[in-house]
Amino acid sequence: MFRGANKVTLDSKGRLAMPTRYRERIFERSNGRLIATVDRSDPCLLIYPLPEWEEIELKLRRLPTLNPVARRLQRLMIGHATDLELDGSGRILLPSSLREFAKLSKTAMLIGQGNRFELWDEAQWNESREQWLQAEEPAEELPPELASLSL
Amino acid sequence: MFRGANKVTLDSKGRLAMPTRYRERIFERSNGRLIATVDRSDPCLLIYPLPEWEEIELKLRRLPTLNPVARRLQRLMIGHATDLELDGSGRILLPSSLREFAKLSKTAMLIGQGNRFELWDEAQWNESREQWLQAEEPAEELPPELASLSL
DNA sequence: CACAAGGTGGGAAAAAGTGGGAAAGAATGG
DNA sequence: CCATTCTTTCCCACTTTTTCCCACCTTGTG
């Protein structure tokens, strides 16, 4: 499973070196094949090993087509899903459309989130993180799964 | 279980010598493998033996992805979770991003908290401790789990 | 006072990240 | 349909970072 925050750089061709510690796992899991798509609520990209993505896509496609919220989710996520492959140096090439979506400049943050990564522009990530840290969660607003969580 | 407060120092490379009395237990429990992540309400780091962390990560990952509060918690905790390993001298190397988060300078406090440690910058720790000691808790404001607590 | 154990620092070897260039492939226009 | 040009992909080499190991110093103990 993927976890942790990694500072990564995009070179002039839009290539991103996957941190070495993840490479072996990605090759085991999907022979180096990944899918990148957009996040529905934040300016970041989601990156899944291919088999993980296929499960997600199946779940999305089972949603009721006549429900506008479901339809929107399908269009955003399936519609932007792009095949990527690790090259000989362990890098992936991000198409410019996805780079623009996430406002990616030279330095970015690759965030492990279990079965996927999130890719943020570094500045966007820092800004959002500050907000999350400052937000106080009044216990009354928490859904029951969260309110009783013991870490 | 881990308990007690230990003064520790970080060297110029960000390495921290784990107090000897914990080393054996850490090796038994996880072969020297630890996870460090950020605390969501205070400027300190949380350090878990790997198996302890895996339980927590599982709980976090089961939370609904579309819930913004859950998402925030996942991004902070799983997103900053970093694998650490005790080196030949019983030290761990804290990446600079985590050191910055907890405002760690040369001297820090490693606080045993049962299944995990908390790591504070020494000055931050002393300051917070003063505040906790001064704060009066009127019994009426306590949630039921606390109001009935017998220590 | 001497010895042992833990803590600290630094340096060298290895690995990872970065950039550039050449070759192969695709697209466009004549 | 062929030729030229632009884009994409693959590979190699250099630089920087990380990791591992060894030696010294300090502290506690017999």
C-alpha cells in the first residue's frame, strides 16, 4: 500500500520520476501500468495501479445513469482517465491536459493514499494542508464512524 | 507498551537515537520498523511500530472517500506516514518535511503513549505542558466517557 | 580510576534523481 | 505516395542525495 508525502519534480518534458520505494510494488501489482485521472473536489490528480483502477471504474459504471450526480462523477473520472507507463528510468509522462488541470508547475507533491496516489502542485498542497490543520472539528458534526475513532 | 518522557537530540542529518530501553521491544514487535506521521491537532509527530500503524491505516481507509472530514484525516495521516527503520546504532532518520512540521530543533522530547510515541520539540512541549496544567476543566463540559472516568 | 555501554559525528560508497541527446515514429503538405 | 518536419520515446551520463559503517567521545558503573 502507498503512503507518505514525496516532493517530486516535473522536467521540461512533463516527466515525473516515481520515488524508488514505490517502483517495485507498482511493477508487481501492474507491471508498471498506471492510470491517472482528475479529482472531483480538489485540483489534484489521482494515480492508480491499473488493476485498482479497473475495480473503481466498475463501481462507477454500475451507478445509475439517470442520476445526475453519478453521471457527473463518471464523466469526470472515467472521462479523464489516462494510461501511463513507467519508462526505463521509472518515470511517467503526464499529458499536458492533466498537468493543466492540477495546475502543476515544476515541483509537485506525490501523496500516498492507500490504493492510489494523489499528485498536487506543491504550493496548492501546502496551502490546503494549512487549512486542514487549522480547521477544528466539532465532535457533534462528525459522522459516527469518525467520532468514535481511536488512533 | 511505551511510557515515559525522554529528552533526545537530533543530529545535523536529522537522526534521532531511540532510547535503549525501547529498542528491544521495537525489534520484537516489528523488527525495527516504525511509521512516523503528523498529529492533526498539535505540532508533534506520532511514531508507531509498523503493525500498530497498519491497524490504524486500515481503519482510516475504510472511511467513506466522499466525506470531506474523512478525506482530510486520510490525507493528513496516511499522506504523511513515513517508513522508518532503526539503523545499526539504533537511530531513526526523520525526513526534513516531518522535522519542519513539528518545528523540531536540536533537542526534542520523545513521549511514550501506549501503542505509540509522540515526538515534540522540547520548547513546544514545555509550553504546551504549562498550558495543560493551568487549564481548569469544569466537569459539566466533559463528554460522558470522561465525566465518569475513575483514575 | 578504569572499563563498558550508549550516544554522536563524519566520511565514503552506493543509489536515486535529473537532464539532454539521438533515434524512431507520426503527421502534414506537396 | 513520398519527403520533410515535428513529436515522442528510449537510453546514457552526470550530479546530488541517501545510506551505511566506523571511530570517537561522553556518561554511568564497578
